[in-house]
Amino acid sequence: MLENPAQKAIEHSGRKMEISISTTASPDQVYQAWADPEKISHWFTDKAEGRAEPGVTITWIFDKFNYRIPYEVIAAEPGRRFAIRWNPPPGRPPGVLEVTIEKQVGATIVRLVNSGFLEGAEWQNEYDGIDSGWQMALAILKHYLENYYGLPRSSFFAMRPANFTTERLLPFHRTAEGLAKWLTTSGGFNAVGDSFQLALRGGGSINGQVLALTKTETQLSWTEVRGVLGLKAINMGPQKMLAVHGCGWGMPPERAKEIEQQMERALESLAQALTTP
């Protein structure tokens, strides 16, 4: 009997990370959120090009960083699995991203495996940064699938360079006292799943739930804009960046621009607060 190609295991090499979420969305909705170029831009990329077919090259586009990243599709099984591969620089194993989808009683389990990372202390920051990024992204995916599936989004992204350590930055993201020094006039939050209310400097408010807390980043839902807000730290080579990233599903682009400008001002306050003993 011939082997069913759909059952072939994906080969992973190098160090890998594994992250999973549970969602009430259907397996087909999860698959389309990854494989459909339009739908992946609803929650992850700014744009995407190409068909989800084995052997085809797709491109993920991130406008803020001027990135156009090509990937070879190595598995595209509707409702079950989506996997892509990219060619790394010399001396590194192939990069592979595999997403498997499994229907269980009352839930759909989404498992992500990302491999091709190097071992060693000198590569730990890269590994931790990508691991944090995927945790944040999967929290957004779950929120999108369960609340706004099929709706396009308007995004905002504020970023500025700064000198900081994670230990120094996290209290400014996670405590009411720290948030009040740059982002809010009142309010705070605690654990994942908690509801919260924040009053913003410059007007407006954020009511929502804590979606994810990683070692370096914070992901929140934002009811007023039907969206999400991420408090981020980004390493761009030797330069560290403070960033606030978010979106609103169905939100007018003009409103997204207003929020981006508000967050740019907030990051200026955060950078100043970080330099204060």
C-alpha cells in the first residue's frame, strides 16, 4: 500500500520551540487563518501572497520593517496541518514552522512547532525573543478566531530606541505604579485571564482581559476598539527598542493613526521614566 503523503512527519532539526492554544473556533477556521493570504493579514502579517499548496512559495509581508519573507509550503492539509520552510544563512539548520490542528471534545487544539534555532548561550536572546513573539501572536490568533473571524483590521505600531534591561522594563508594563509613569492615569492588571480597566493619558480607556504574559512582553485585549494592545521589547541587533503594537478589527485607519500617535507620545514618556533612578 502506498504511503499517504498527508501522514508524513515533518522533519525538524536544530533547537525547537513548541507552543499550543485551545480555541472554540473550528479546525477549518484555524487552518484558513494560517493558509488564506487574506485571513493571515487579519491577525499576523500586514499582507501575504501565494497559494497554500505544497511546493509553492508564499510571501509574508511586514510593512513596518520593510520585510518580504519567502517560504516554501511543505504541508497544506485543510483543517489539519500547515507547514512552511525557509533557507537560513550558512551554518544554520533549515527553519521550519509547523502548525497542527486537532479537534477535541468542545475545543480545537492548535500546536505550533518552530525549529532551526542554534544551541548555546550566545543564541538564547534570539530564541527567547521569537518564543515570546509566538506566544503573543497565538494569543492574538485565539482572540481573533473567537471574536472577529473574517474581519479585516487596522493596525498601529509605535517604536523607539532606548537603553533598558528586561528587569527594569517589566514593572512599567505590569504594575499600576509603573503604567502610571507613562501610559495611564489609573488602573492595572495581574494574571492572564484577568479583566481590567485602564484610563489613558491623553484621553480614552482600555477595558479588556490579559491575553498573554511572557518573559518580556504583555498582550491585552481592548474592548473599546474591538482589538488588542501589545507592550513589547524588541532586539534589533545591538539596539533595543520599546514598542507598542495593536489593532482594531473593523476600526477606521484614521482612528488607528490617532492611537499610534498617542502611543508614540507614551513611549517618549516611558523612555524618560526608564532613565530616572
